[in-house]
Amino acid sequence: MKVIICGAGQVGWQIARHLSGERNDVTVVDNNPDLVRRATDTLDVQGIAGFASYPDVLERAGAKDADMVIAATYSDEVNMVTCQVAHSVFAVPRKIARLRAKSYLTAIYSDLYRRDHMPIDVVISPEREVADAALQRLAIPAAFDTETFLGGHAKLLGLTIDAGCPIVNTPLRQLTDLFSTLRAVVVGVSRDGRLFAPEARDQLFPGDSAYFMCHRDDVRRLLEILGKSMRQQERVVLVGGGNVGLMVARELEGREERIRAKVIEKNRKCAERAAEALEKTIVLNGDGLDASLLSEANIERADAVLCVTDDDKTNMLAAVRAKAAGAKMAITLINDPTLVPLMGPLGIDAFINPRATTVSSILRHIRHGRVRAVYSIGDGEAEVIEAEVLSTSPISGTRIRDIDFPEGVLVGAVLRGEKVMKITGGLRIEEGDLIVMFAMSKDVPEVERLLQVSIDFF
């Protein structure tokens, strides 16, 4: 497939890395020659320096016979015009645009822009994706990472293994015998900065970050087994009242269970806008690093503090100060992945990487054939893929133990009809099953071969 990626920042680079690694014909376009050079030097892609919305630049990038354009520059207007030019001038079949401005999103989602007028097939809103990720973190505070699969039947949970965890130093194969009715599988482990798919003889050690695929009804039991609580979040403080903070606060206001939320926003105009938009939420105008303002927000009684300003360091420092003042849990928005190793030493419980959530969302919309969802783990180190098993797939009709999976691939969940099956070596995969698989990035092409989904991207 021939893909043009407009924008060579972190999102564009990650998408290019994924698609070029799967032997697609990828061209990266950016008006910054240094970013283009970085992409061409590190990835198997072609590069064009220039403005993505210019017809001559798109033509040089091969738009005449391109299958897809992904517009992920920093400018909403450039992304929209790029899709328009790709459609009107070059008749590119598939256009994806990343848009941030609420005004554009409201107009597009309310169908004021029809396809003939604004031909964007898929709109990706980073703020919406981040807000959804934040709400998932708040729903399961013990997890540093969460995602939903199989229409809500299964959840991926990233959980830190503590020193007092009852199952440390126990081979994973024994856990199946000890908890025979638990519908949960360890699909990935991050240890000493290295992520890997564990084998049955592997053990979990204190300090590990483990990824579990778990049936939604067994989440509470899994947390209890690991010695973690699933406490109800009743008081939440949001540091940052921009688009993300506002979306989260609105969602919390709309829930049936009573959640007392407060928003701290430094910019006066932004704080006034938030106060006008929210009905039950208290909005405080001031610096989230101000100890007296945090005290005014009753931070010492907060079940969780969510730091979602547009500055990584502010988010981290606000989270540290809030935890020191008594907040039970801190979640921060982190754009720079090099800061992630600092989360543990600083006592920050969970983080959200907006680029990772955006990459996952884009991948979800461009994957092959019957792939229904893709979630990127870490800095693109691995993917969790949900797909329908076709009759032509090599794994159809085969027991899991007999499938020749690469070492970096594990089956996490299988949905048959409305029933989530317990994962055992003897489980036979059948046509029509929905299967969720953890795969290291290098093994994704083999997963797609096993699923027989490489012939049709859209």
C-alpha cells in the first residue's frame, strides 16, 4: 500500500515506523528538512521537504497513485486543506486528519461539513483520545495503563508488581493452577527498561510492570490477588482547564455516581470559559504549583489529581506536590517519553502519552481487513491487536498450543459469540472468533500473516 504521511513529528514518525516496518511504500512530507532527514535516515521511507497542502508537493510525494493520506501536522488548517487537495486534485481514496480545535470538531461531527465539502474519512482528536485515556485511568486507579477490547468484554491493565504482592517469584504456569477460574493472562512484562512477552516458566518480580488481559468481570478479583485495591474515586482535582481538562470534567459531571471535581487553571480566560461550561465543578484561577491554592482545592482529601496542562514539567511538579500534600493518586500528561522513567522515583502513579494515544487511534483506522482495534504499548515497543479470525487464516481450527507463534506473541483473549473463553493451550481457535493478541513490534507482520489480513487495508 502506498501511504503519504504529512507531518514528521513524533506522531508522523511513529506511524511511518509502523507502516514502513510492514513493507508499505511510505513517503513522509514536512516543511522542516531536519525532521524529514531524521525520518529518511532512521526509517525505510522516502522524504519530501515542503508544505503538505501544496499540490505540487503532494504530487512529488506520489499522490497520483497513493492509497491513503494521513495529515498529522501541527496545524489543523494544513491538515484539512491537505485532505481537500488530496481528494479534489488527486482522488486519493482514504484521508485521515488530526484536528485539535473544538470548533472544527463540533462542525465536522455535527455534519455541517459534508463529505463533498470537507472530504475527511477519519478525524482524530488528540484531546478526545487523551480525555478518554484519563477517564479509563481514573476508573481503575491501581493501573498505570488501561485499554478496552472485545466491545468492553476484556480490559488490558498495566499493573506494577509491588514487593508485597502474593504472586511474586511464582512461575506463570502455576498461577493457572492456583486461580483456575480467573480469566486473566499476563501478556507482557517490562523489566529493567525491556519489554517482552513472558513464557510459562517466567516469574514476576517486585518492580516489574506487567500487562494483564482480563475479563471485565474479573478485574476486581485480579486486583485483589495482586494485593491492590479498586477504590471509588469520589474527589478529583484537575490541574489544567484546557480542552482535555474540560472534557474530563464534563464527563465526570454527567456520571450517575457523585464525583466532586475541582479544576485549577492558570490562564484567566481559560478558567472563565471552563467555569461557564461546567455546572457542578468548582473552577479555581491560579497556578497548580501553588501550595496554598492546592490547599484551597482540598488536595489532601483528593482521591486523585489529574495534571493535564500543556507543559510536562508543570504536570510532573504539580503531581509531586499534590501527592506530598496528601492526594492518594496522581496521573500526569507527558509528551516527552524520555521523562517516563522519572515517574516511579517521583511517586507518580500513572501517565498518559498523547502521542501514543493518537498513534493507537490512527493505527486502529488504517489496519488491514478484519483488524478491529490496535493499541500501542510503550514507545511503540509492542502492540495489542484485536481481529476477527477468518476461515482462510492459518490459525482457524487450530489449538493455541499448536500455532507457530513467534516468541514475542501471546494470545490474551478470545470472544466467541458473547462468551469470553478461558485461554489455555488446548483452546481451539475457530472461524468468526474475535481474538486479542499481544505482539512485539517486530512480530506484527507475522501476526497479520497468521490472521490473513494483509490483503486489504480498508
